[in-house]
Amino acid sequence: MNDNIVEVIPGIFGEIKPERCMISSLAKKSRVYTNKRLRVNGEWKTITIHRLVLGNSLGRSIKPEYFVRPTCDVGKCINFNHLWEGFRLKNSQDRLRKEGAKNVGSTSVPKPQEKLRGREVIPSIRGEIQPKGCIICTLAKRSDGYSVKGTKVNGKTKSFYPHRLVIEDKLGRLIKPGYFACHSCADRGCVNTDDLWEGTPADNCRDAKRKKPFCFCSGPDRS
């Protein structure tokens, strides 16, 4: 066997490159990431190799809502020292930061971009600043006053509340199970991080009653 070929995890081999990247031996096609079919609980599933490698290194499975990204930006790299897990927003921010750095000093003429409404609170979430300090999400609102953003996760489209995404980005973690992303301003469309806080349903109910003494929490500030 080639001395540069190492077994990264049982059954998964990689070739060591000068930059210390390890390129999966399965990465023979043009696709960026390499997949492997495994039998999980009696069912065949396709899992990306770098998720398997990082999960093996951490001693646990990667959370379904999390991404695994190589710090080296080599999509086929499976060196666990080059891999990190993060929420999709952190993944997008890291990618945009690196793309911005690559464009520094570029002499090419920038492409005209469509003018977007409001300011960007986090990547893909924008809001319009109001006189009272609220930042109202520019996405369409439902009848209950909440906006919903559709995002693809593992190939499936899922709906998320923008204010929940914003506070998770602020906290640097997911909101605790069973907790709400509450509004101190009482405007369900607001995505201003200063107006958002994490609380239990009971905390949210007490806050609603404080704002409206005759409120019986029939419509909690959901997350």
C-alpha cells in the first residue's frame, strides 16, 4: 500500500497531501463531498464521509441540523483536524467571510446587484429599522404576525422562525429544547437581537401578562 494512504477510521482510507489534507480514497468523482452508504437501524442511508470522520473523532453523531465544514476549504478532505461542526448560519458566515477575503484586491468589475430592502441582521435575514428600535423582518408574515423562512436541511425543505435563527446566532448555539425565542418588544416580526431573549413557556407567559395584564397567554410568543 502507498505510504501516503492511511486508514482515517475503520474502512475509510485517505491519501495524505502536502498541506496535511487527507483526500478520501472514495473521492474519484467530480462532486465536492464524498458519500458512503451504510446500514443504520436496518435501513440503508447515504452519509457524507467527513461527517462520519468527525463524528468518530468526537465520539458521537453530528446533530442532524448541523453542518460539517473543512477549515482547509478542500471539500474532499477527511482529516479530522481540519473538520468542524456548526449551525448552518455559522457555516454560511464562514463561507462568506472567506469569499470576501478572496475578493480583496480584485481588479475585476463587480457585478451589479439588486438593491435589497433593510439591513442584514444575519446572512439571509434582513429587517427594516423602526423608530422605536425594532428591526422588522422583511420576509412575508403569516396571519399570526410571524415570518417563516424555508431552508434546505439534508435535502429537505424545513421552515424556521427568523427571530429564532437570529437569537441562536447571537447565543452561538441552538435554543434549549422546550424554550421560546421571546420578544421583549412584543412585536412578533422583530429580529433585533436586543429585543430577543431565551425563556421557558412560563417565562414567556409571565412576560406577556406583565405587558398586558388581562392576557391569558392564549397565543404565546412562539419560537
